[in-house]
Amino acid sequence: MEKPAFNFTEPKKKKRKKETRVESGTSSPFPVPIETLTGRRNSDLQWSVYQGRLVGAFVIIESQNDMDAVYQMGFFGKGNLSWSAPEYNVAMEKDGRPRRKSSAETLLRALSKRRYLQHLEWKKCSEAQQTAGDVDLGEGLSSCSTESTVDSKLLASSPDSQRQQLVADDVRVTPSCDPLSGFIHEDKRGDSLVVEDSDDDDNGNLLSPHEKQDKIVGTIVFDPYPLKESLQLGLEEAFFLSYGLGCLVVSHKEQGPMNLMSMWSRFSEIDPNFVNRYIAYHNFRSKGWVVKSGIKYGVDFNLYKKGPPFYHSTYSVLVVAVDGKTGQETRSAFDWTSLCCLNRVTQQVSKELMICYVIKPKDSSDDDLRTPKCIPKFKVSEFIVGRWVSKKERENSEYLEMP
């Protein structure tokens, strides 16, 4: 990989409150033992291997221990039920929420009333699928949520007997919930705390922090449809863990455990631009950057120093493929108007736009690109795009006095 001809900008640290404590939990920048950091010689006996499963365009890690290790050591992936770190499975302590009085002192997971009723509906759909046969869970939940909703106006105008029948047909009455009154029966042995919704259902306005604190008291119940979070890896992240670090085994429901060749071929079919994106990803990971998806800002990647909990992302990276023989871009990524718009958006969020040119080897054919052996032959060039501001340039320039 070619070294850039510029110095990287110093990242900006995140400002945090005094009571907020951020622990990296990283004994290593990667989820593998590194001899220079641990002081121990690497061997197969202490080498960790994690298990993943290819689902659609992502690789899913379901083991809680594997999730913690892969995310905490290198910040790979994101929780599919969380913003970033996989925290959904961990019941977090909040002021005003009761603690379970037991030796383990388990914390209760907070559910809004709306979420709890939705879980009841999903439970009904799941039971209907079991009786009807194997049905896709996503399609079943979607059809259930659209077809089984009772019109509130119809309920209000119906007699009590008809209202009872309508609700009985729509929602199965369980010991935990009365669908007519919305009253939730408490069960002290439950694992969840149902609290009021975060917004006012009458006018839709958001509640103030004081009102939210007043409504933190809730009802202890069992979650009727508990959700299990998994760690979601992008294709580039999964292949880097398998090829670059050798610590991830990816399985497919049809092929079983996949080797590097089958992963490279399969990932290239899923994403036609996978090869170029992976070359850029491998390049930045090798330089010590934490690389995360940049889809939020309209780019391919965001680069972090050390990790998202500590620094804001410094660069937004746009990957552009270049033919090594002709020097031309193999795909038109943008025009000048799009480039100016993207650069303006990047500056608004205090980042710099970087164009990463992935140069295809001159002597390589399409067949050569079908194997990961072509990775060392690629070259990478990085350029920073900035707005030219005349006033700023005049202030920074040195004026020559006329003799």
C-alpha cells in the first residue's frame, strides 16, 4: 500500500459529562492476542476463533462472549438492536427503576407500554405461525400488524358486546394484559418493567425530562416476546477478521463453514464493489484507524482514532476504483455538483472528505480478481478534498510589498 503524501488531521476528542465514564475494555486493538502488547508468544492454544453466520448482506455473531470480544477489541460491527455497541442484552441501571431483591440483584429491562403491547402482538403471530406451519417471521409479523389492528373509532361506536367480540378476535387476552382497559397485571417474578410511553398520546408532544422522571415508575411483568440481539458485521469487516486476522469462521445455511475463496466469491456476488471497498478497508485498518460505515453521511467509510466512544470520526472516505492501465475511473462516483454537496455536508459535521483511489493492478485480469491472492497487488492513493475560501487564503498568504 502506498503511503499518503499528507499528514493526517488530529482527531477531536468527545466532550463528556463528569459522571459519564467510558471504559474501552480493549487489551488489544484486535480480537486476537498480539505478542508485542501481551508479552506472550502466540500459539494455537490461546488463539480465539469466533463463529459468524452469513444472513443476507451481513454476517451475524450471536454468542454473547464472541460479541463482546469482537466489538470491545477493535469496535467491529454494531448491535442490530442498538445504535452502536451491542447493549440491548445488558439491562442498564437507571435512577428510579427498582432492582430485583435477590443475591444476583438482577436489573429489570424497561419497556414502554406501546412496546409491550407490540410484543404481545408478535407473540400472537408467532403462535399462529407454529400452528399454520413454517412461515417467514418477517412476513408474518408484517401481515399481523396490518391486518389485526382494530379501528379505534369502530370500537368507540360499538356496543359493549360487539366491542368485546372485536377485541377478542384481534388480541388474545392473556393474564398479563387486559386489551380493553390497557391495564397490565403485575407479576413480581417478571423480568421487565413496563413504563408509560415517552410521548403524550393525547397531543403527540414530547415529555419534558421532569415528566419522564415522574413516569419512570412502572409495572413488573414477563416480556411476552423477548428479543435477542446479535452483532452485525459488514462484509468488509467479516472478511478482514477471517483473512487479515484469522479469527472468524463464517457459516452459510447452504454451504456450511466457508473458506476464504468461497467468502470472496460470495461477498463479490452480494456487493459488486466489494473488492474495491475491502482494499480500502484493509488499508485503513492496517494503519490503525477504526473503520465504520459512512452511509449516514453519504460515503463509504468513516475513520475514527481509537474508537467511536473516544473521538469523533475525522474523515469521511469515498472509495473510487481506478484502472491501472488507463488511469481512468472504472465507475463514475460523482460529478462536480455532487462533490461540492458532499464536501459541504462533510464540513458541516466537522469532518474532512477523503477520496481513496483503489488502483487495479496493470497485469491483472478479471479471473485474477476472483481470488483474495490479488489483494497485495493493489495500490491505494488518498486525497483530501477541501473548499477554497478566498478570504481564508488571503489571510494565510504572505503579501509581497512592491519595491
